Amino acid sequence: MTVIGVFALQGNVREHLAMLAQVGVEGRAVRRPSELAEVDAMVLPGGESTTMDKLARAFELFEPLQKRIADGMPVFGTCAGMIMLANEITGGTADQETLGGLDVTVRRNAFGRQVDSFEADLEFAALDSPYHAVFIRAPWVERVGRDVEVLSTVRSGPATGRIVAVRHDRLLATSFHPEMTGDARLHGYFAELVRGR
Ligand code: GLN
């Protein structure tokens, strides 16, 4: 059976585990390398990417994660998790590093102070109705590499056209928090990606 780990050193871990359960996948909190070795895929939750970076190093998960990603492990990065997956970031702290793998440039805290946190209905080709998304000090994607598919952009307001969901082969990333509204369709989409469908 497919097991999806949730990076559990920081962020909304419980909520992601609940979403995975909702789509019929076994989810497991991952805090150490031995736990990472036992999962088929990972969710990197939202939180604070600079802290996630530091904690991943302190708990010796940074390099094992990088290696698994390079070996093709599917990963769903949400908000700070999207930042962690990006090959390149702008607005990071001086010593901030990312795991990389996703060929994009992501801008941290991109929406600015006025729209620090907001909600928006997004269109996804893979979903039959809009997805209500919650953004919290969210990043956006400024550049996408050739093999990166844009899954969704903001439809109205000052940030119209900004890219907020992408897929690059087995890496999926969203600017928003898909674990906060009870709508598990993106976790379902990820689970299918993991199963190779
Ligand atoms: N602003 C946070 C960061 O830079 C991300 C916010 C979030 O994950 N909700 O890591």
C-alpha cells in the first residue's frame, strides 16, 4: 500500500494527515531519516521556510530528502513547502537554502502586506469545479522551466495572472494551503500521481 509521509518538524502536519486519510491513503509523520526511508512520497507543509530549512538540517533530513527527490520521489509542496522545492527563490534570507528539484523561481511573501492573507477561487483543469484556496503570506511562481506545467493562476484582483500551482513531473506545488478547507481534491490528485495514474 502507498504511504505518503508528511514533513513533521514544522507546519500543519495534522491537517495534511487528515486530508490524506480522506482520500484513502496512509499518511505518516516524518521527523527522521529512518522514517523518510519508509514512505513512497512526501508532503512538505506550509509554515516558515527558513525554519524548515534549519530544522531539516538539524534533524539530518535535508540531504536524504534532496537525494530522494533527485531519485524521483513524488513531493507535494504547499506554501513554505513550495519554497523548499524551488530551484531558485527571491526574497529569501541570506543563508536560506532550498531542497530544489522543481525548476521554478519562487518569490517569498510575494503578495505583499496589503494582501498578506486572502482567499480565492481557482480553476484547475483536473478538477470539475473551482477550488477555494487559502493564502497565508504566500509565495508565487515567477519563472517556470520548460518542463513545468502551470496548473492554476489567480483570476481576479491585483495579483491576476500570478502562478500559484505548478507540476513538474512528480513534483506538485501550490502557493496556498490545501489542507485548511476540508477540500481534499488536490491531495487526491497527488495520491493518483504517486500511484502513477
Ligand atoms: N512566508 C512563509 C515562508 O516564507 C510561507 C508562509 C506559509 O507557508 N503559509 O516560508
